[in-house]
Amino acid sequence: MKTNKLVAIALGFFFSAGVMAQNEAVCIKTKKSPEERAKKQTEWLNQELKLNDEQKQKVEAINLKYAQENVADRKAAKEKFKANRAAKDAEMQQVLTAEQYAQLKELKNKKKDCKHGKKEGKKHHKKAAAVEQQVTTK
């Protein structure tokens, strides 16, 4: 009886890991160049709106213009965010004691770790626990 439960649990983990791998593969987005995004948007609009050749050229130029501007805007916003974060960090360092500042750095690192992959482990654990619960109730 214990062997059957262990096999069922092992199979549950095995299948849930396969499902997670498929979900991750579907969710992965590749970064496209502004030119690629503009072309794809233009193709979609052409299909939906039945653009003539002149409209298609103009629409593609418009899409390219704004795709390139959006890239520049994102880079500028990212730089501003980094500068603000550095300024805030410098001000916090002046207010906090050395021990408090070290503790703050540690808290930030833990938070960063959670954002970069540790949450996926929790999701996987919850799914595996749910599968295990279903197996044990049957």
C-alpha cells in the first residue's frame, strides 16, 4: 500500500514537472526589434483592414516610427529609474546606521531572489501538493 502511494506521488511530481515545463515554454517571449514589431503590426492590420499598397507603406512607416520611439522611451525611463534608485539609496545610507543599512541591503537581495525564480518553485510545490492530495483522496 505504501509503495502504491509512493509511486502515485512520484508520478504526480513527474507529470506536474512536465506541465510546468510546457507552460514555461509557452510563456517565454522573444524580444523583437522595432522593425520586426512594426512589420508584424502592419501585417495584422493589413489582414484585418484590407489595406491597399499605399496605406500599407504608410502604416508600416507609422508603426516603425512609434516602435523606435518606444524603445528610446523605455531606455530613458530605465535610466531615470536607476538614477532615482541610486539617489534614494545614498539618502537612506545617510539616515540609517551601518547595521541597519546592511540589513536593508540583505532585505533587498532577498526580495530580488524572490522575483527571479524562487516564486516558480512555490507554484510548482503547490501544484505538486494538489496532485498529491488528489492521489491520496482516491
